[in-house]
Amino acid sequence: MADPRFFSRRGPISVADLASLSGATCAANADPAKLIHDVSPLERAAADNLSFFDNPKYLEAFVRSKAGACIVHPKYADRAPPGMSLLLCDKPYRSYALAAGAFYPRPSRNHGVATTARVDETALVGEGCEITDGVVIEADVSVGARCFVGPNSVISRGVDIGDDVSIGALVTLSHCVIGDRVNIYTGARIGQDGFGVAPDPTGYVKVPQLGRVIIGNDVEIGANTTIDRGSGPDTIVGDGCWIDNLVQIAHNVELGRGCILASLVGISGSTKLGDYVVVGGQVGIAGHLRIGDGVQLAAQSGIAKDVAAGAVLGGTPAIPIRAYHRQMHTLAKLARQRGQNE
């Protein structure tokens, strides 16, 4: 059970309603009228809890689970313990997310502007917004309807924000245009100067950063992530991108639709990612590269040249993932042989 100090739970919800909400189908053994009070992991679930099973690593936990209902792929239905009501679907994790969201919806907002917030008289704040303590909204800012701005965040002059945007505490936004339904988590920095430096024998010269950051719709931006504005061209984050915590996106970078960047990724200036690129944690990508659609980059990879669409790479410098695995296997084998010979 989630800690009630932090999360408000709704329910109970019937198995039939959970199936409808999650896009699953009740199995023949399911009791559609059974009431479910909460969601819980397989290992801790009780008879009035809903769980899910999606990863074969947890098959034993599924077989032993005491969950009253479980979302599962049909191919595992015959392994369920007696009495468990099954909700069948092809994508259990997605269906679980929808079901859990029914028990724990986003908290409602307290509409209005806190007395300690400072909102410039030229700023436009849409209906149904909550502007919390210590927020600064400068001149000519536009904030859409039903937005939330967390404590002590600063929205600089001219920033344009769409509808249903959530901005966490201590966020700074400047030189940016943000779409609808964007979530920006605590401490993110968007629109600051890019790292534009011209070398010179007498000392470095700062290059003015004259572009913007353009963020599409339905984007997630993790805590303490930084997205620099462009140097002339814009930095662009496409619709539906999910960006983890502590990611650095440099000036003029472009992300296509639906890209996923795990924590500690760094993308150097002017590199362009296609649609649905997946980048593992701690990947470093050099500047001025082209990463094609559907590319997958394994964690801690180093990318120093263009990557063709659909490629799956790993290692530093990155190579096709199968070749990388063979190299690691060979190195391990050589190390074992050397140890045996010493």
C-alpha cells in the first residue's frame, strides 16, 4: 500500500471495471464483481490487491502470489495460482499503469496565485492554474490553462507555455516555447546559454546564443535536466519524448518524436536524433552527428559518428551490439585463461 501521507487512493474498483479501464479482458476464471482496493507488487499483494506480471524473471513470484487479481499475458495464464482473477492483455505493464492511475489519479489543483508569488502585470495566466509560493513570472509570459507552477520556480520574460503543463519546484525557464501536457520536474533548467565559445590566442570569446528551446506536446523532462537554447537555430524536443533526470542537451540539438533518454545522457551541440531513438544511461554523443530513426544505444556507450536508422549499438567507441557482446565474451575468456596459466 502506498503511504497515505503522500498518496490519495480511490476505490474500491471491480475487476470488470479495471479490465475496461486498462484495456484488458477478464479471463474465464475471473470474478468480474470482485472488488479490488489497491495495487501492489506480486510478492506483497493481498487478496484485495491488483498486481501485474510482465517479466519472466518474476515467474516464481507470480506463481506464489496471493494477489486477488493480476494483469498478465495470456501465455502465462495457466501458471496462475488458484483463485487469482486474471486480466489478460498483450502489454501487461501498460495496462497496469492505466489501472494504477485509476486508484491514484493526479491530485487536484488549488486554483489561483499565491500571495507570495510575483506575476508581472503583462503576463497572461490561463484559467484553472495554480501558481504557488515564491514563483516569479516575468513580463510577456503566457501560461495556458490548468497549469501548475511549483514553489520558487522562475519563468523569464517572453516564455510561452501551453495547456495542462506541470512545472516542479525550483525550475528555471527562459527563451523557450513549451507545448501542451508537458511535465517538467524539480530543478530542471531550460533555455539557458549554450556552451558557445570561440577559441582565440588572446582568450576565449563568448558566442551569443540567439536561439530558443522548442518543446513539443506530451513531453516529460526529469529532475535537474538541462536543455540549452540554440545558438541561432533552435534546440528542439519533439512530441512525446521522455527525458530522465540529470540529462544534458546542448545547443541546437534536435530530438525527433518519442525519443527516450535515460539518466546521465549527454548530447553535444547540433546533433540530431530521429524518431523513437532510445538512449541508455550514461551515453555520451558527440556533436554534429545524425542518429537515425529507431536507433538503440546501450548504456555507457560512446557515440562518435553518425548512426544509421534501426541500428543497435554498444561500447566505446560504439559498435553493433552483437559484436560488442562478442568482444566482452572474448575478453572474459582470455582473462580466465590467463588466470589459469599463472
